[in-house]
Amino acid sequence: QKEVEQNSGPLSVPEGAIASLNCTYSDRGSQSFFWYRQYSGKSPELIMSIYSNGDKEDGRFTAQLNKASQYVSLLIRDSQPSDSATYLCAVGGSQGNLIFGKGTKLSVKP
Amino acid sequence: SAVISQKPSRDICQRGTSLTIQCQVDSQVTMMFWYRQQPGQSLTLIATANQGSEATYESGFVIDKFPISRPNLTFSTLTVSNMSPEDSSIYLCSVEGMEGSYNEQFFGPGTRLTVL
């Protein structure tokens, strides 16, 4: 059974700080990794995709991938109250499907 | 990314009845997916629906309970049959991203189902 593990949180950070979200996965053969943001009552929104080891930056977001350690992370710099949401880590399966973690709830305090 | 709509956005149904959820995309896509998100939980894949072939169901989900149609490259339906309160959930369709966006998926707004 392929698994994706995340800390459920809640993770609370002050406005302007760096929020660090972590995810581990069980299938060593996984090749694609994603971070989705889900506001309460809304559907998931894709914010980052990463496929190679290392860092990928997009605005205030940085995704980090370490395939040897089977570890993916998302850093949010200069966190804003509008970043308060649940962040879902997803790993691509061999059939084009996604396997989701349970999500980490982030709260950014003004 | 594609624009995805779902109907209905929410419904309250009686036990034992069935509900069909529609998913419409504004561009042609090969792969469409149906997920369930139970209250306070993450997303679980129900099935993958490719046009021109039978849907592929994940472990724990069966065609009799969740029949799926995929008549063309822009539309799919999921039926939740013989509903019980345990089927109360958000049902989401998703589609693959553009060619080259390996495994990326984009989600519709979801259908919030409550079964009494």
C-alpha cells in the first residue's frame, strides 16, 4: 500500500515568518510530487509540482525534493494570513493517479 | 489550466436513493478522475475514467455502487447508488494537466453530498 504521510498540525506561524511543511512517501519509485492548497469548503488548488531532486521556487513558495530520503517539503516565505489553509502533499502513481496525504493545517496569525 | 464545472454543487438526499454528479470540462482531456473527501479527511481516489473504455476502480470501490460514464472527452458522470449516511462526502472530479505536465491534476469545485 503506497502511503503519503504528513503532520496534521495545526501549524501556527506569525505573519511574515517562514512556514515549513513536510511530507514523506513510501514508494521509492515515485517520480512526481505535488503540493495542493485547500481552503475550507473549497476544492484543492495546485500550487507546486516537483519532479527532480533539489529546490524549485515559485514566488514565495519553494518545494524541496529528496528522493533518497523519500521526503518532500514546502516552504512559504513571508507568510500571510491568506496562506491559512490545509496543504495537501500528493505523489503521482503509475496509472496517472495521485495519492494524497492527510494534509497539514496552517494558521498564519496577524 | 482547464475550467471544470460540477453539478450539483450540493445536495441532501434520502437513504436508499441515487444521485448522479456531472463533471464538465472546457477542453478535451483523456483522463478524468473521481475522488471522495470525507469530512475532515484527505482525498481518496474512487476511479479513473478514460473515454472509450470502462472506468478503473480503486480497491474498496465497485461499479455497482459508483457507476461512471465517460461518453466523450469533455464530460463524465459519477452516480452514488443506494446511498447511506456513510456516503456523505464531497465528491470531486479532476482532469489531467496540459501535455507535458506529468501527472498534474486540476480539480472541479466539488459536490457536497449529505445523506439523511
